[in-house]
Amino acid sequence: MLLKDFYSVISSTELEGEFITEVKINKDHELYNGHFPDRPVTPGVILMQLFKEEAERRSNKKLQLATAANVKFMAVVDPNVCEKILLQSSIFFEDGLVKLKGIAKQNDSISLKISATYRSV
């Protein structure tokens, strides 16, 4: 975990090749002291990191981002509005790489869409 105590996994399941993981954000994490004190916003790079860590859990490997072909930030993730984020992802293994397509949701609103490729480190 890149940021100690930033989130915890509430549940994680696999259904027909799709992984669904619900995480709870620590709204009191020190990250929000600077981003931003009166209106906390989860940085987009942190949302991308959640998917990297999901791919690491599923592949049982330490990974590094190789490419991010499609990243769309759709809505702000505010831990005061809702502390939970739902990660939906499809993960494929091809030619020694881990490929992921994912959607992050908060309160049924899509916050992030991502297509990324990771390599083992």
C-alpha cells in the first residue's frame, strides 16, 4: 500500500471474470490536510493507485505502471460525501504483462475510468 492507512478493503469478489472490490477511505488521512483542508478531494493519481494495488492483489505480483492508454476522471471523490469506493475491474494476463480495465464509483457515480498495463518489478 503506497499510502499507509489510506484505505481498507471491505469486500472483494470475482464474478464471471470481473473483480468487484469495495474500499473504505480513511477520511481523516493526512493526505487531505493538503488536498484540501476545507474540501477534501481524493487526488486522481491516488484513484489510479487503487487499481494498481487491485491488480497486484489479483496477480500476486509487485507491479509498475507501463502504460495508461485511457484515463478519464469523471467526478470528484470526496470522503465527506461517502467514504466508500467501488472498484470494478477486468484483469488479463498477456505476454508477461497485467492488463486492467476498470471503473471506480462513489455513490453510484462513475469517478474514474481506466485502461492500464502493468509489468512485474
